[in-house]
Amino acid sequence: MIKTKNDYLHYLASDKRALGIESENIIKKIIAPNYIWEFQKRLRKVEYYKNCKSNNLIGEVLHNYHKIKLRKQALKLGVSIPENVFGPGLSIVHYGTIVINSNAKIGANCRIHACTNIGASGGKPEAPQIGDNVYIGPGAKIYGNITLGNNIAISANAVVNKSFEEDGILLAGNPAEKIKTIDIKRIIKHI
């Protein structure tokens, strides 16, 4: 969670590296903007103002302003990602139909694809708690009061509704099962 200005800058740098963005060229930004990077920058700004600056009037106004702008960006991209869910190094690979519950917690270096849902089950408030260095394939559904370990890859269209606390595994199927052990660095290149 972003608690200081240095945390904010660290999250931005980690997200930028995860997305493979080398530098921000102002001309390229105007001609062919990277909408996902713009969304992630705004998400981190909302988190920063909520966690660090909401104790004064100006900070609260800026938080609300950026939250409204973030909501508009989210609608255009088809994503629903609340603040303070993802750790640093978030990489949204493609925009479109990503829905995350506000009670979910996902660690550092998550690579997430389109048509993914991470949420609660049966009207309960508990949502998945997911570790660091996790790859979530397109169409994956992760729900319920479950815990997933570190260095896990979840295959396309997998349905994960029970805990897998073992590190370094591939999950696939409906319902998801452990398929094999893996080296996550072969999938998430920037870690």
C-alpha cells in the first residue's frame, strides 16, 4: 500500500517496468497514447491521495478529482479495479472486462489479462488474497475466501475457488487443479 511519496514513486516505477515502458515521449503520448499506462498512473495517484493526503481539504479535493477521472478511464477501458488492491509492478496486458473486488489483495508483480474476475462468493465480503509474482491468464475466475501463494501462474479460463498456498505452481481447469511446478520468471520477464 502506498503510504509515502517515495512509495508512490516506487509503485509508478515498478508498474512502468512491468509494462515494458522505456521512456515517455511527449509526441508519442499525444499521437498514440498508452491508455493502460495512463490508467495505471491515475490509479496510483488516487491511491496516493487517499492514503497520504486525505487528511486535509486540498488532498481530499485532489483525491476526489482523480477518482472521478479514474472512473471515466475505467469505463473506457472496461475495467473495474478499486484502489489499494494491487502491489507494485502491476501489468494489465490488455484492457477489457477486468473486475476486481475491493476486498481482494494482490501482491507485487501481478500480470493480468482481459476477461478476468477476482471476487467474493455467495454474498460474503471475503475475497481472494493473492501473493507476489502471479500471472493471471485471460478469462480466469478467482473467487471466494481463498489464499494463493507466490510465483503462481493461472491458465486461461481457469476457475480458482479453493486455496493453493504452495509456491511456484501452474493452476488450470474448472475447478482449478495444480498441473505442475513452474519457474514464474519464464512468464513474468521483468522480475
